[in-house]
Amino acid sequence: MKKKSLVQKYNVPGPRYTSYPTVPFWDENTFTKQKWIESFKKSFVESNQKEGISLYIHLPFCESLCTFCACHKHITKRHEVEEDYIKSVLKEWQLYVNLLDETPIIKELHLGGGTPTFFSKENLEYLLDGIFANSEKHSEAEFSFEGHPSNTTKAQLKTLYNCGFTRVSFGVQDYNEKVQKAIHRIQSFQAVAQVTSWAREIGYTSVSHDLIFGLPHQTKENVIYTINKTKELQPDRISFYSYAHVPWVKGVGQRGFNENDLPKDDEKRALYEIGKQLFTDLGYEEIGMDHFALKTDSLYKATINKTLHRNFMGYTSNKTQLMIGLGMSAISDSWYGFAQNVKTVKDYQEIVNAGEIPVFRGHILSKEDRIIRKHILNIMCNFYTSWDKTSTEIENIDDHLDLLKPLIEDDLVIINDNSITIPLNARPFVRNICMAFDKKLINQKVKKKLFSMTI
């Protein structure tokens, strides 16, 4: 019998660890909105003057459905929905501000989607004017947004730049026409080149392109072609994500192609390795998991300075203790707790207009949760973590190390007396390594599909 490759051995369903505990294991039975508010206020007092806060604003509207997307979105071509939605977001923001005794200082602000560039420049300005009307910008603020190359205008880019935005991420995915048709994401290289050029002309200091490997019909030749085209534009950052195939979560949205059209296991991983080598040849440095940056970019500098952070927005060069998520389905993080807003535009607007914070579920972290979260963050960001052997910081640490034995035997983890290091060759397996520390995952027998494959 042929021996399994490491990819085949470890390619199992697992979390992406944008949080710990991961959403499926939140303790919703003991969570209350009041507990969330208390954790929010505590975190704000501890961190606002020290480091500022982060805001994530979810703008969920898209004109068409991309079948690779696992985000919460609302498909519509009716742009009259923009103004009412923004009014609701600003009402939600005011509900949070009303809980505070001092002005919030915003260090990081990100507009995500959906498609933020679904909104007109006038409405984007209206939204941001409302946010900044009762807040201050941190002296080292970094504001960013996600743009669709096919509908981002120069006027939108100028408006956001004038509001303090210096980073933009354009969703490219793949330039091959067959792949684009399969995922229902049609856009030309010329469109991407145009918006990239506009951003640089206006003054954006970091332009990122999002690419995906593992898409339906995607081949090595597709990846090489897409990266060669990307080379012509030299984005400052590149996100090279593994396609997360989770149709059981998103229903028909990810059923726009046959499962047999997807590259799997070693074939899929080969696409990443080809991309990684090409990016390295072009002068990009691998950052965390699935990210690359030029040495001039703040993400690379954060890696060198050991200040790289990971949250629901992915990897970021800024770490704030408190992140407030505004909008439908947005998730907030106080470090002491998580809270998620309701998942439909209708419910969201109704609850906010009634004067209530629209949280419907969450999790208050125990002391043990926070300790494990710290170690998982260290592994995801720095590929290293350590603990005090004389303390009980991690209860039953030997049990976790036992779970790492197969990875140790395969030279994917290096264990010292009180630390673990993930060598360069083991980076594809970082999610598997984190799973050995994930007590919620270990203690609960999962009977249904929850996560995408780890590799």
C-alpha cells in the first residue's frame, strides 16, 4: 500500500484561527448582551488612551454572487439600499459611543464586505464623516478597504484617501477565463491594472491583491499565468488564500461547479508551492499563513518586529485590544469576549432602529481561553510559542504535547523544554499544530461538517 504524503495525512477539517475559541465552540448558553457590554467597556478603559481601538465596518451588498465566497452578503442591484444601511451603521456606532466616558481614538479602520465599492463615493463619505464626528484619529492610524476591481472608481479612491485611507485590497482571485466563469467573478487584467494605477497615483502607500489557489479548474499553468500578470503591477502585499470549500455552510452559493473540478490534497498544495516560489523570486517575503509582502510594507516590518497580529480581519500590522464590528454579521472582540451581530440586513436594521446593540451571540473568554488564545496567536503569527514550566499556565500541557507527537515525528514541530518552534517546511501545517492546543475542539466530538480543510 502506497504511503500517504504529509499533505494527505494532515489535510483534515480544521479552523483558520482568526479567533480562539472558534465560533462553533462559543458558549452561547452563558453569554448575554450585558456581559458583552461590560467586557467592551472594560477593554475600552484599558486600551483607548494606550493604543486606540479598531473598527471593522461590514458593507454587505454585492450586485452578483461569487460562488467561491463564504462571506455574509446581500445580493442586490438596488443602490437605494445604501443610505438606509449607512444610517443604521451610524446608529449602531452611536449606541457604542454612548457607553463611553471619553472620545474613542481609532487606530485601525477597515471596510469589508460584501463589496464596499458597491457604495457611491457620496455615501462612503457620509459614512466616514459620521464615524469621525465623535471620534479621533490615532497619530499612527492605518485605514484600509476592500475594492472590487470592476466597480471601484477613481472618485471612490480619492474620497477614501481624503478620509485617511492609505491601504486598499483588490480581489483578483485568478485571471484565467474558465476559472472566472466557474466562480462567477469576471474581471479583466486591464480593470485591475487601472484601479492599481489610480490608487498609486492618488497616494495609497499599500496596494494588496487577493489571489486564491484551489479554485475549480485551476491548474499550475493558471497560477503561473496569474502571478506573471501580477508581477507587472507589483502590489505591495499579496494574499494567496486557500479556497475554503464549505457548501454545507453557504448552501447553493458554493455549488456553482462540480466537486470533481476542484484540485485536492497534493495537487492543490502544489499550486501554493509554485506560487510561493514565484513570489519569493519576485522579492516577496512569506508572512504568517497565505500572505506575502515586499520588505517596504508594514506587514513585513511587523513580522520582523514580532508585532504581527491576527483577528477576524486576518493578519494585520496593528494590534489593538478592542475591535468593534459594525454592520450586519460583524464580529467584535474585546479580548475578554466576542460578539456577533445578527446576520440579515432586515433584522440588523430593525434592532438598531429600536435602539439596541444588534448582537445575537458571543462568548466570554475564561482565563484559560485567553491563555490558549495567546499561544495560538503566537503560533499563527510567529511560528513559535513558550510557557513557564513552573506555572500551571496551560493545564495538562503534556496532553497537548502528546497530540503533537505525530507532527514531531514528521519533523514539523521542534520541542524544547518550554517552547515549540515551527520550522519553515512545516508552515503548511500550522493550523494542524494549533489544533493540538484547541481544548474546545479536543473536548467536543464534532458530528457535522464545520471547517474547511487545513491544507
